[in-house]
Amino acid sequence: MGAKKSMKRKLLTTEREILRRICEPTKYRHGIWRNTINDELNDLIRNKNIFKLKYGPKMKLAGHVHRMTNDRIDNNSMSGN
């Protein structure tokens, strides 16, 4: 596993731990307490994690620019003239 994948996994794990502390344990059946499970956390944060929130809009814009044809790019507006 590469360093970037390892770091990403560690950050996502830390994010989950923090969310679990915020949500606190919930009472389950017969008075047993349990931690919030990943599916409940996904519902809470609407399937957005730290990477989707930070890099998602940038990647979307990069995709739009990449798909643009050269005739749509106005060279005069790019140079500031």
C-alpha cells in the first residue's frame, strides 16, 4: 500500500473515531449500549467524508476544464487583456 493510501485510511479512521465520540453510544435492545455503526455515520454525514468535501469540488472543476474543447477557451481572457 502506498503512502498516500495509508495516510488516507488513517485520516478516514480518525474521522470515524471523532464522529463516534460526538454521537456517543446509543442504547440498544435490553439496555445494552453500543457504538454508532458505520452505516449510521454514513447517514449522518450523507456519505461525505473529509476527502469528498475538500477535493470533490476541485476535481469536478478539473473534469469540466479537461472536457472543454479548445474553441471554448478564450485566450484573451486568460492573459488578462
